[in-house]
Amino acid sequence: MLKHPLRWLTGLGVAGALVAASASPAVAAATIEPYFQDSTLAVGATPTSRALFLYADEPTVLTDVSVRYDYRSLASKITVAPADGQKCTAPEPGVLVCEEPDDVVLHELPPIGSGTYRNVTKQVRLGLTDDAQLGDSGDIAVSFQAAGGRSGSYTSHVRVGEGVDLAGGPFTTLSAKPGGKFTVPLAVANAGDTVVDGFVAVFDLSYSIRTKDRFSNCRYADDHLVSCQFDEDIPVGTGLVATLNLELGKDTYAPTNQSGYAQFMTIADFEDLTRVRAAVGARAATLGSGPKLTLTEARGRMRKADQTDVAPGNDYTGWTIKATGTNGTDLAAIGATLKGRAGTVVTATVGFRNNGPATLDKTNGDFEAATHTAVELPPGTTAVAVPGSCQLRQGTRTYQCASEMLLVAGQSYTTKFQLRIDKVIPNARGAVRVNAPCECPAGGGFQDDIKPANDKATIVVNAAQSGGGQGDGDGGGGGGGSLPITGAPTTVVAGIGVLLLVTGAGCYLLARRHSGRIVA
């Protein structure tokens, strides 16, 4: 597994919304869509754990959930058994029905600022019977039912392959300044007793880690390395190594430690993870047009059989790059100036801008916001539509809003509050404060802003001639629900390693719904 296993899981769960694109029409709100990953199982290996992922385009709680696994096409070849202590029954051979012991909480995306991740049911274990043979394959139809008539199904493909054991090389630590170049080793070994016939390296790199290389067997998102596929085999007991030429972006926050990881997968395991991408029109990372990245002491060989890594705990390598020097971040609040008569609804577009010079990157498995913004409503107004990322502080007229995890230098991050003017008060003033304190699971917000003097801006309603705020707004009416924070093109987030490559796998239907958010 990667160093950040939850981040790896969420790469399946949320990144489809970040980089996928499809011409499919939008699906009706509150429809629940399931996904159950394909699997390659090895003869003689321990069972593989899998869980049903469920996705909704708005927060939803499912009650009285049951999950049905229909594997009758493989009934004599595989076994499906509960893994998390849930109550299950087998109404007929090749069918398992499991009851979820608790409600299943669904989020459109992991809730930023909460430190939690949901959207998954209890796991089951997939194993092989003594009758399974190399090359066998079939399907598992996984369906769920919940109170209120909610239901859905997904068909997952299962095949029988041979087991191998890929192992990553040792971790490396080095230093570089923002904008500086460096090299790291990409080392992999065969720790098993079967020749590995080709493999894939999937990268999980900090946003600041870039490359100018464009190898023909690697995929890229802008200057971010996403994956490389190798046809070379690895004989038993041997290892291969290549050198990667990387650099830190000039907008790297310093001093910090920037991390990078590479997970090695068999080609079959990689296919299991990403097969659904093409089916839903998910946008793939781009293949390079330069020479092929090769490893030392490699021999070409045709792939003979599907393979799966049966001991994945050691299949990764990693690097820590110490960003040296000083390169900080200035977040400047954006206010609004509004005008309207009593009873009208106006829209305040407020937030902040990252003036740089550094990008603020808090991407991690806790899904903590990079900063928080407090929005105090002007007197005489009432919020009638509030962003889903904002919560009202108890006993106040101030909302606290969680930002995205990645705040790119030069980008603005604004969100919309719809305010009803209950009473016209000349020059009524509210406030927007970026870097607001927060009692959050993983600690408070950003504390090291290099120019705190611009952390506050005003929201002015019906300003006098000399009044005004740092920003703008519109006086148009309008209703509607919560409105999303908007800022940097979401594809920049997709540059963070696996978050691009495996997109479409977990969130394959959200990919369709949110194609309008994509910036190519």
C-alpha cells in the first residue's frame, strides 16, 4: 500500500469528479450509484478484501441497507465471505446477502474540514476454491437495497491469475530549493517465486513535484508524472532501477518536506483498478512522446498470464524532498459591495486570493482544509442560501467556511452567499476574514500568512458614496441551494499522483455529473 492508504482509497472515491469528462447527460439528484472494483485472484493466495462504494450527488444517509453478491457464474470457482462482522446469509449457492449494521453516510465528496471519509459498506473477502484454475473468469453482480426504495447494482469482473510479489526499493531523502532540479531512484524487486511479466508504477507526488520529461511509456497531467508501464519482466530474486528527473515548482512552500511515492502493480491489478475509465469517457492522462523510460538489466518478454500481487504491503517506494529556503504565502480576503431594496435577494461573492508566491498544499488523508474563512453577515440581512462548506457559528451571524486543500498561487477562491435585505440600513457592513481560527480534528487553519494586514475585507450593503468593500457582488435576485467554492482549476489537484490515474474507477458516475467543473 502507499504511505497514505486513505489518500489512495479516496483517489478511487473522489478523483473522478476532478478529472473525468463525459458528454453523458446529468443524472437526477439524489440517485445513488454503486461501484465494486474488479479483481484478479491468485491460486493459493489469501482472499482479497473488497467493499461496495456508494456515491450520491448530495449528502445522503441510507438506512436498512442490504448488499447482495451474486457470483453464480463463478460459484464453483470463488468464495465470497463477510470480512467486517456483518450478518450475512446465503439464500442459494453463489449468492451472499449481507445486512449493514449501521446507517451508511454518503457524501458527494469527502467533507473538507471534517477529518472523515465515508461512502463505503462493510467489506467482503473474495477467495478461490480448489476447482479454480488459471485463466478462469466471470462476473459478480453486486446490488444494494435501502429504505425508501433506493437501490442500485454494479457488475464487477473477476479472473484467476498467478500470484507474484513486487517490492519497492528503499526510501530516499534529499534537498532542493523551490525551482530546483533533483533526481530520485525508481527501484523495484521481485520478492516472490514467480517471474513478474511486466508491471506499472503509479505515482503519488506532492503538487510541487514536477517533471519536464515525457517518456513514451509514462502518462502525465501537465508537468505532473502520473504512471509508467514497463514491459520488462523481473526474474525471481532480482531488482530493476531507473532514474527520474524531477524538480520543485517555483511556487513550492518553503521550508517544507515534500513527499512522493510510487506503488508498483501488476498489469492485471492496474487494469482491475482502471477498466471503468474508458467505459465512462473519463479523461486519461497523456502519454509522453519522447524516448521510453527503461530500467537497468531488463529483458523484454511477452506477458504470459494475468498476475496479481499477493503481498502488497511492500510494493511501494518513496522520497522526501526537503524544500529549502523561505517561500511563503499571502492570502488576501475578498469582500463585496451590494445594493438592493428591502425584500430583494442579492448575491455576495466573497472569499480570498492566494497572492503567492507559494502554493499552499495541505493535501492529506484527513481532508483538512488549507485555511478557514469567517463570513459575518451585514446587519439587516438574512442568508437564504449558504455554501455547503460553511456552517453558522452558534449564537452568531458569522459563518465559518472550509477552503479546498490545495490553494494555488495566483488563484482566487470565492463562494456565493445569497442574502435577503430585510431592512435597508445605509452602509451596513459585514466582514470576511481569511485564516480564521478553527477547532478542527487535525488542528486550526493557516497561521503563517506573510501579510496578515489584508486578511480582512468588508461586505457593504447599500454603501454611501465613499463606502465599499474589497471585492464585488451583484444585486440580482435568486434562490437555489448551497453553492460550491470555486478557485483553481480542479485539474491541478488531479496532478497529485494517483488522484488522476485511477479517476473514474471509484467515482465513475460523479464523473458524468460534474463534467461541467472540469478545466482542461
